Amino acid sequence: MAKVYTSVDEFLKDLESPEIALIHQIRKEITNASPRLVEDLKWNAPSYSLNGNDIITFNFRNFENVALVFHTGPKGKDTHTGTPLFNGYKEILEWVADKRFVLRIENAGWLDENKATLSALVKKWIGLAEHGFER
């Protein structure tokens, strides 16, 4: 039977990742960007919700980097018009749908250089979430 975790910290203690320190740094940067986000476990990873809707989730499918998925939550609908919700950051964002993108954080050095960018993306995504992810 799979272990049931009661907190993100408990889950991360058992996570076998060479990037565990980086994961903790990213968590801190997300919560610093917006104390309104609530951290919990969803889809076997730390996830951040706004008003009960998960909108940012770690993805641990590979450990070559740490991936954050910015999404509309389980109630949201992806669209595939070919036009992302916003422009910019093309060199670091991987848009997988119009309302969902992945940010891959390669290492602590990248995070140190891009803290302001991560904070700006978190705040921008919260703003979009507050308006139903509509343009």
C-alpha cells in the first residue's frame, strides 16, 4: 500500500532526487512571490492553489531539471488555438497548450539569476487565474 503523506515536507523527505535542495529553494521563491498561494500535495508533487484551485505544480517525471507546470487546475480547460495567454519569456517557457506552460529550472545558479523572473511569472499567473485565465 502506498504511503499517505500529510505534508509536503514529509513527502519531500522521502523523495529521492539529486535536486532536493533546489526544490526547497524554488518552494521558498514561490511562497515569497505570493503568500496567497496555499501549498499542498497534488498529483504526487507540491502544488500551489489560489482560492482552492491548483495553478502551479512541480513535475518530477525526470530529474535532469526541476519542472514547474503553470496550469488552470483540474477544473480548467486547455485550449489549442496556438496563441499562448501572454507573450514573452519565449527562451524559457515551453507552452504545451494555450493555458499551460512548463518552466524548467536547471540548477541553483539558474534560479539565483532568475528569481525575479520566477516571481514575475507567479504573479502574472495569479493575475490570470483571478480573471478565469481569459485574455
